[in-house]
Amino acid sequence: MKPNLTLLLLLLPLTAGLRANDTGHAANQHVATEHNETPTLADTLATQVQDIATSSTMSRKSQARLITNAVRLAITTAIEGIKDPEARLKLALELTTAATSAAPQFAATITGAVSGIPAIARIEGALDQIKEAVKKGQEHGDEPDVANPSRDHGHHEHEFDGPDKGEHVVSGSH
């Protein structure tokens, strides 16, 4: 089975459950497939991360755990079988930016999730590139979405803006 299809099948129940639990907010969400019949893996991950991040039925800790799992699963599935480290990292960075754009307030969670994937962590310079992808995602995520006002993340607290701002994320795989 293709990795994208596997990921989609594994994560659809999670997304469907979140949408059912949070129907008031989900009704206002923009569906990535409106203009594109086949959503990309980045679109799928962004939708899942956004659904988790905007759920009013979960604690922030639960949201962070689910986002970590979704990001790790998506990236691990996407890079499975890719031997070239540069190609693996490029795909991981694309997904990192998409996830962070969907939930910029979980930037530290996403950074930790990606940097904790052994196949990515082993690549020299990966952590700096992950941080840049997260920063790019935050900048994109902070821009008001004209097509979808419900995705306006402009006024919320980022994990990086707390009292520990500037501290480094340490991966458990080092």
C-alpha cells in the first residue's frame, strides 16, 4: 500500500473524531480539497494538525501529544524507503512547514517531533533546517487567511514566546 494512502487511512478516524467533537469550529474550516481533488500529504497533515490544535475538547498537553504523533507518523511514513538523506530532509521540511503553518502556536512541539525522528536527526545540520522550516511555517501561519478567516492565527501565544524563549530543543535521539 502506498505510504500516503496508509497515512490517510490511519489518521482519518482521528480527524473525523475531532471534527465530530468540535462541530462548531469544524463547520467554518476550509477544506484543502476544494480546489484540488487530491490533497497532498502536506495538506492532509496540516488539516489534521489544525483540527487537533483548534479542538476545544482537549487539554493543551493532549493536543501537543497528538500533534507530535501525527507529525512523526506523517514524516516517518513519507520518508520510508527514501535512501537519499537530502531527499528525506527536504520532504520532512516541507511537512514541518505545513504543520507549523496550521498550528503556529505548537511550533516547539513540532520542532521536537521532527528533530526526534532518528532518520532525520542523523542528517548533519538537520536541526537548524528544521528550525528554519518551523520559522517559515510560523510566519505563514501568522498571516490572516483571506479565504478562510477561521484560520487567522494572528493573536495567540506561541510556545517559543514564553519565559524560556531562545532555549534549544534537545532531541532524545542524540
